[in-house]
Amino acid sequence: MVFTRLKTQSERKLTKQICKVVLDHFDKQYIKELGDSWITVRDILTSPACWQHAVLFNRFNYPFELEKDLHLKRYHTLLQGYFPYYPKSLICYVSRTPGRIPSERHQFGKLKGYYLLNAASLLPVLALELQNGERILDMCAAPGGKSIALLQCAYPGYFHCNEYDSLRSRWLKQTLESFIPQPMTNIIKVSELDGREIGDIQPEIFDKVLVDAPCSNDRSWLFSSDTQKASYRLSRRKELPIIQVELLRSAIKALRPGGSLVYSTCTLSKAENNDVIDQILNSHNNIIPVDMKEMAIVGSHDFTFAPSGQEYGLLVLPDKGKVWGPMFVAKLKKSIS
């Protein structure tokens, strides 16, 4: 399969203008939180021409011809051979040089062969260490990339994909339809519940829970086309950690004793990352942070991690040659007693 340079929607994004209101706000905050690292991160985030997509293969409709083409283009598999937990069925290709592959269109009744995503999105999936037969909750699942990736790793006994926003929920359903064969839909439930209520509705049901929380999405916010709307978003930004803590409290209730929870965001903000985890640990005696240093060591081949300031998790920083992120990942375990 040979790909031509198409005038896709993703390419048209390259011409979008940076929102100065957002950039000024980020400059003030992130130079304090990240120091000199912000200079490099800023260069990557404001230069969409250097952005890349990782190519996640669908094991239910494996794209053999695409794999041959990617080998010719010198793509390599992400992280394989490095991680203690890395299922052979999870195949994701990346390149160190900018290049774009068009996404596949949704066709009813036909499975797609691959999904394009930010490679850092796989870190929360790998951190969850999903095993066959486990009951799993993806609390904020849309648009569905991490749900798809989880299903490449193992066959859960029950998979609850939740998305509160009705428009995003439809997007999630379409993604699942495009990648998952009909027989597997019997173990998948899609809902539009408020994630903050799931723990009360389904207490101690799940072996694993992923909370990929709503956050101030740094990449997309920088290219807000409506300055007034961007200013409003920034003014409400302080409310996000409150929602994130409430989602985590609900996730803890939904998690069985001995189960694991992964919290992730796509922002650099300390208030939405480390501070949220700190608040949870200070208010839950039955929750223990899981050390993620090993993931940082073995993942450094493909990712750049913040060198300091991350007490409880990992923060992926976009870097030259490793443009993935931002992505914060923290793992928590619920004690049995």
C-alpha cells in the first residue's frame, strides 16, 4: 500500500493560527513549573508541521500491506522488547521523522486496519496491565483510542466504556464499531453516565479502571480559533481539578479491593496532575501509589519524561525526535484490607 500526500483535515490544521491568549497563559505557568524544559516543549507544541501520529494496528483486521509499506518508510515498532508488560498482540509503529498517513474512513460493517494516535496515549494502557478475563472500566472513553488499544492487549471478561457527553459518546460507539468484531460486542457496554456517579452505581465491580480525565488539552487549546471562547476556557481552568478529583473518588469506589487504577491527562498542568493525585492520597487511606520509575527507564528510548517535579507519576514532554505528549500517567492500587 503506497500513500500519497493527501490534503486531509489533519494537514489543514497546520495552517491554523496560534491563540496568543492561551500561549501567554501557558508561558507564565509552565516556565515556573517546567523551567527550561518549557522552551523545547513550546517549540514542538507551536509547530504542527513536526507533529506525528503513531500507527496502532488492529489485530482483528491486521493490515499486512500497510506493515510492508511502513517498513520501507523505516517506521519501527514502539517499545516492544523493552516493557515488562507489552502484549505481542499490541502492534504500534512510529517514525522519528515527520510523516503523515491518512486515517481510514468509517464504513458500516467493515473493520478498519489501523488507528492513528499520539504514541504517549499507549502509556496509560500499558500501565493498566490488562489480563484476559478481567472486568475493566474506561470512565471517560471518547473518542475511543485507549479503549481500542486495551482490546489489542487482552480479552476482558467485561468492558464498560463510558462517555458522559452525548456527541462524544456517538463518536466512541462509531470507533468501537470500526475496530471490534461483532462477537466481541457482547462483553462491551457503552454508557453515557456521569463518571462521578459510577462508583455509587457499580461499587467494587472492576479489576482495573482507567480515568483519562477531561483536562486542559494543551495541544488543542493552543490553536483555539475563538479568542473569546479560549479566554472563557482559561477562566474556568481552575474548576478542572475539582472534577478530576471527583472522577477519581468515583473510580476508587468502583474498583474492587486489590484492583488497579490509572489516571491520565494530556496537559502539563501540575494542578491537574500531581496535585490531583496528592489530594486523593491524602484523603484515601486504602489507596497506594505505584512506583513508575521502571516505565520511565525502559520508555526513555521513545519518550522524553520530565526530569523532576513528578512525585507520583510520569509526565511525557514533547521533544525533538520524540514529539509525543503531553501525557501524565499515574497508577494507584486499592488495598485489600
